[in-house]
Amino acid sequence: MNIKPIRNDDDLRATFKRLENVFQAQEGTVAADEMEILVTLIEAYEHKHYPINAADPIEAIKFRMEQQGLTQKDLEPFIGSSGRVSEVLNNKRRLSLQMVKRLHDGLHIPYESLLSGA
């Protein structure tokens, strides 16, 4: 096992190529240990160089609406009146903590997405 740090995207591609060779390794083998180390290195490099930010709260709501075929009217139990739903979806009103909790509990939108940028 000859493992080196991932310093650039070429190293990343080479590490992925090596990972393909050991990915199905039998647990408890040297190859399985190598696979775990390679995955950790890849995750660390990608986290540092290609971070994934939490979704915008309104985009998260719109995404869930699209997924579940919901209308603005369907959001009223979670946000309030139709006017308030419209204000929230058009970024004219911020989500309150109570709205966040109801959206999380009712539509299972992650708190991280609903509270990002808050």
C-alpha cells in the first residue's frame, strides 16, 4: 500500500482510479484498509476544494413543492395565509422559527436548509 496525499485534481483522479481497484475489498483485508483510507482522503480533499453549501431556504421549499406536486395553497398550514406564503416564496418575508419548525415537521425539509442564511 503506497498512499500519498491528494494535492490537486490529477492526484484526485489517480486516487479514484486506485479506489476502483479496491472498492469491493473483503472486510479485514489490507485492500479494505486501503479503501477506507482512500475514501477519507477523497472526502477531505473534496470538502476543502469543492464544498457543498446548504440550499437557500426558499429554493429548498420550492424543490420540495416540485417533488411532492404541492401548490402555494398546500403551504398555508406551514407558513400561514396565502399572502404570507406568497411573500415568503418571493423573498419579501423571512421564515419565522415557527414556520421553519412546521416546514421541517410537515414536509421533512432539513433544518440546515431552512435556516441557512438566517
